[in-house]
Amino acid sequence: MAGKGGRVDLADLAGSVGDSSTVDAPSSSDGVFRANVPLGQLVANPRNPRAEVGNLDDLATIADRQLQPGNVVSRAAWLVLWPDDAAQLGAARWVVVNGCRRLAACHHYQRTGMDVVIRDSIARNRESVLWAAIVENIDRQDFDVLEEAHAVDLLVSETGSAAERLGRSSGWVSQRRALLKLAPELQQALRAGELAVRVARSLAQVPLEKQVEASAELCSARFNLKARDGGWRRPGWFAMT
């Protein structure tokens, strides 16, 4: 389950898609705290916008003490919204909507259980579940632009819209989703901060098989411009129109 450098892939903990519905009312146990729920009864949110939980070194103390519980939705409430997820949930009784990194850390540092709070009220509909997961992640400093793009795409795919909910324009939403069309090499460069978002948006409009070549041409143009201008880079040189 632990990857290189302590990174854990969320795909090892959850994933899948289902169809739309609404939970009429939360469980009567909504808001109840449960201590040390066995890990076998918990599964990570299949629609967490983060593909990975990252390096878990900052959660090493969870081996001895968990300071903050995760928020979970009951299996029954989840399956009302995504009935096709039954096999994906396995034998789990609870789906961790907020706290997937804590769940991964519990596995990584070999805890037997995790503290949780039941929040079936989150599962009023698909949008409320997705929003709860996105809100937890979107303000994290290590929530990169591609994870943000996945989150936006997930909202649009599941609810049909995202702009109003995110307080953004429809153009911004389209541009973020376009980043998912980038070639893997360019996605990696974008994650590493080696490729500007505005350049990436333009490269995403180029046919996939020509994107890397187009990126190389941009790098060459930058080098020539810097040489011509004595190392001074003209503002906006890399914005493609």
C-alpha cells in the first residue's frame, strides 16, 4: 500500500462510478463519534479528487494518537447515491469522505482502527458528497493544479455544472478541465512547476501526439528570445494565442 517515499496511491483504497439519486434524510446516528473503528470496516472515498495522499511523514504521530477524527458516510447512504459501488466498497461499513490521508496513515503506520464521526447528512445528494471532499482538499498547499482539474471535472461529470458552485466562470472551468488532456510528460512538468498553467492550457488544445513537440518549440523560442534580449525575458512571452 505504501509507495516510494511513503506515498500512498488512493487507487489502492477506493474508486468507481454509479448513478444519481438523493438520500431523503440522514441517519439517526448522524454526528455520533466512534472511536477506533476497525480499518477493515472503512474504505476511502472513491471520488476523492486526490489521486495520491502524498508523503505521510507529517502524520507519523498517528501511530500513537489520532488528534482529529475522519468524517464518514454509512455504506447504505453511499449506495443510495452510487449503487454500482457495492463491489468497490467490499465489506466496509463506512466510506471516509474527509480524512482519507488519515486512513492511509492508519494503514501505513499499522494502527488497528481509526476514530470517526458519522456524517450521513453529507450524503444528501451527489453534489454535497463531492463538495465535502473538494472543500477539504482545495485549500491545501499541496493540492496541485491537476488535482484541482480532476476535482472540477468530477463535479461537472457527476452534477453537470461546477462554475457557480466554485464561484468561477464557465471559461475557467473549461480551461481547468482541458489540462487533463495534456500528454503525461507535460502533466508531470505542470505538477513540478516547470510548465506555466497558461502555457499548459494552450498546449492542451494541440493534438495529443504533437503536444511535446509544441512544448519543445516554445522552450526554443524562449531561449532565442533571452539570447536576443541579453537575458531579459519579455513579460508574457510564453502566452500562446
